[in-house]
Amino acid sequence: MPLTFSIADGIGLAFITYALIRIGSFEFRGPDAASFVIAGIFLLKYLLL
């Protein structure tokens, strides 16, 4: 799925990757809780397809 022609899929994969890197590095500080929510929404979208 990373090499698709859909911009939305690429942005969604970027949000998921960003959230996984932040979780993996134990870096939860910062005001970007919305990015975790967006990553969760995209993850649900991909899991339910």
C-alpha cells in the first residue's frame, strides 16, 4: 500500500508512521495529541477495508 496513487493513502500512512515512531521512542510530550487521533482513524480505515 505505500506505493499507491492516492494522496490520502500516503498522508494516512505518514500519520500512522509518525505515531508509531513517537510511541516507539516513548516521546509523548507536546500538543500534538490530534495527530494520534488522526493516526487512529486512518488505522481503523485500513483495518476495516
